[in-house]
Amino acid sequence: MLNYIKSIILAFFVILGLNTFSQTEPVIDTSSNVLLLKEMSFGVIFHSQGWGIKFNKGYNKTAFTKRVLEFEMVEIQSPKQIRTINPYFTNSKSYIYGKLNTVFVFRGSYGMHKLLNRKPYWGGVELRFFYMGGASLGITKPIYLYILNASPIFYEYTITEEKYDPENHFIDNIFGRAPFTRGFNELSVYPGLNAKVGLDFDYGVYRTKVKSLEIGAIFEFFPRAVPIMAFNDPEYFFLTFYLNFNFGKRYNN
């Protein structure tokens, strides 16, 4: 996943460089001298243990500092999970052996963005450092699988949907994953806390439009350990590195 994130960063800066050299005349934003107080954006997150989406509201306290309120929903995967299939049945469905739960985390965070490098009037990249913290709510949904059950007739099986049980379900009797909708009536909740630091690269041409790439790290703590894999201890702490592409608007009204 880290290699994937590095590739996205490299592609971003290559595209940004090509766009800069392709402009024969600089695009001058006439609103560059106006402080737009409010900001709203949406984003897509790619992190070292999954993916997610984000909603962001900001308020420019001054030209150099911005208060930000964020809401995120991300999936947390185990770095040890590997997708596999039943080797004895060619029509079996892929699944992740040993995975107990699908884990989603909902975050609410508040923090500050500090200006490090202001964007020149002809364009370029504005750089901000940020730090944030807030509450997290982890939600686990148990994994359901299709299980092969032997019948009295030799080489014939019946298939049932069952919640994954590491004591009874193995590679040779798992046929594949059951529908994702199974298990939503058995959700478990894990309250926690989060802290985030990183850099925000604003590469938008117009100050009224938000176009930025965010790079950072998130530390998350849950007082009650979150179980993901059957053969690993539940986890209290998560440290993830992420990329976040944001798109939105700035305004005063």
C-alpha cells in the first residue's frame, strides 16, 4: 500500500509540472487579494490500511491560520490479510482467510492549518502545516462465508452461509465469501481518539476553488481492542499514513 501511495504522489507532481510548463501565459486570479473566510470541500483518502472519504469545513481566522472541522469515514484493513480461494473448487469465490471483521472508522476532528508558503499571484502551490485531533468511532461487522458441508453422497456437498469461526472453518471447507450485507445486524462499536499531522499542498488556479493534496499521518487509540484477524491479537493502536485529494469552494456568504 505504501508503494501505491508513493506512485500517486509521483504522478501528482508530474501532472502538476506538465500543467505548469504547458501554460503560455500565467492565469491571474483577480480574487487573490481578497480573504475568503469560509471553505467547504470533499475528499477521497488512500491510506496505508485502506481507503475512505472526507467532508471538510474551514474558517480563515487570519490570512495565515485556518480553523478546520473534518468528518471522515475510512475502512481499516489488516496488513496481514491475503485474499485466497478454495484450491479444490474452480468456481469458488475469493475471500480473506482468517479475517473476523470488516472495520470502518468514523472520525470527527478539529484543528488548525498554518501557512508556510503563500501562493504567488500567478499561481503555483501554497503549502500549509496542520495538526488536528478528535473522536473516533470504530464499527466492526462480522465476516460471513459460504461453507461446504459433506452430504451422504460421495463428492456432493451442501453450501450454507455461516459467520466465520476459526475453530470450525478451514481452507478446505470454505467455498468463498458471502454477500457483504450479511452481518449488519451484529455490529459492534469501539469508541476511540485520534490525532493527525501533515502537509496540505493547494495547487488550484483560482482562490475560490479548493484543489489540494494532503499528505499526513493519523494515530488512533481505542480503549477496547479492535479485532480484525482471527490469528492476531486485537489492536488498541493504529498508525496510518495517507494521501487525501480535496475538491471544493471558498466563499464569504
